[in-house]
Amino acid sequence: MNYSVSAGRALSAARASVVYAKPVVLLPSLRTGLTMFFPFDGNVTDVAAGGGAITPYDGTQAPAYADPGVYGKSFRNERGSAALGAFKLDYPAGLLDSVQAFTIGFWYQSDGTANDRSILGNKDYNSGANPGITIAQWAGPELRFNLAGGSRVDIEGVKFTPNKPVYIAMTVDKTAKSMVAYRYDSELGFTRLFKGTATVNLAQIAGLFGPHIGLNEDGKGTYGICCAGTKGPYTMIFDDLAFWSRALTEDEVKSLAMSGRSVSELFP
């Protein structure tokens, strides 16, 4: 579009450009390798039927839901004051050992006040050098991604906005010897951070506590009460928690985070 402005004998012209941004769509390829998927729409069912289950560490705690969530309802994961007052994602035995790459992705929300809390992890988070993986919340608020087995690698300082849903994904590729962290925040934008795993023994990333990943906890299920920087009850909200038995591409993660569509739509 061209505009001309005249004042007396002076004439000036300006050109305004409109940049078209192609809409982000939910990519059908996200069904490939999708092993477990929990939309949390009022239940904790693995709709991918990959053998996953959300269960309480203490065997008795009932799940709660946030309504509205990101899509429908969300899992309101209320870590209580009891020693084992938290939930975990149980997965088929041997899964983390058998795959050559995997991606974990989910929507996350918290008030951002707690420091040194495991959002998702299968290790004893009392030390990040212990074998396994962790995505954690630290003061800032920020996200930290950790992977260890003999040695450790970390991605730190990933800021997020409190009290708003943010999309988080972590990819571990054993063949490429890499860890990739993703975060989408409607205020801070999309970021991808890469870290080579160097001397980490990736055969150890399944951890030592059996085939499960703590949610709002570590692999032992006790860190939030015994050892965290901010100890005690804490609430984290999860939605569209998914596990792929492959490394997602950056475009696929952008699709999950920025299409405004739930993975549920890829199921008949």
C-alpha cells in the first residue's frame, strides 16, 4: 500500500507493508510415535493406549482437575503434605531403555513461587548428578532441564510467566547424543535450547526407582517435602501430557504449542 502526504509544496510518500504470517496448524505427524497421551479431560486415561497410567505414590490420593484448563479440563496436581502425597506417570517396563529417542511434552502452569521443585522426573533429585531426567521449577521463575548418568548435563535459566499456561517439551536422542529443551510462553515467545550429552551414559537415564516418572515430584516421590528449596504442599497444573518414542522436530513442537489445538483432535 502506498500513501502520499502533501503540505504546501512538499510531497512525501511512505510505503506500508503487511507481513502475512502463515497460521500454525496441528501436524498429523504428531500421531507417529505417540506412545502415551493424557488429555486429562476429567480423567487420567491414556487415550493412546500405550500402557501408561497416572497413579498416586501413596496409592490413595484422588486426582483433581482445573476447569477450565488449556483444552477442556486440566490435571490439578496438588502435592500434599504427606511424605508420598504426589502422583506419578507409570510407563511400560523397559520403555526408556528400548527407545533410541523420546520426547515428553505438556502444558504447565504454576504460580511460580516455589524454588527447586521437580515438575517431572524419574531420579532422586537431591542431586542432579543422580541417574535419570528432571524438568524442574526454580526461583525466577525459571525452568531447568537435567539429564545424568555417570556425568550430567543441564539447560538452565529458561524463564516462564507465572499463572499462565506454558508449553514445555524435552527431547533426548541417544543416537545424536543430545538433549533439547523447548518452551512456549505467550508473553515470552518460543525458545529451543540444545545441549550435547557428552559423556553421559544414556543407558542409565531410566533411573533407579522403576518404570515411572514423578509429576510434581521426583522419582522417589518425596523430594517436595524432604529436600526442595521450597518445601511443603504445592500445586502444579498439567494438560495434554504426551510421550513420543522419537525425537520431535522443532516444527512439530511449535505445532503443539502454537496451533491452539489439542493432540486429542488427532484421535478418531
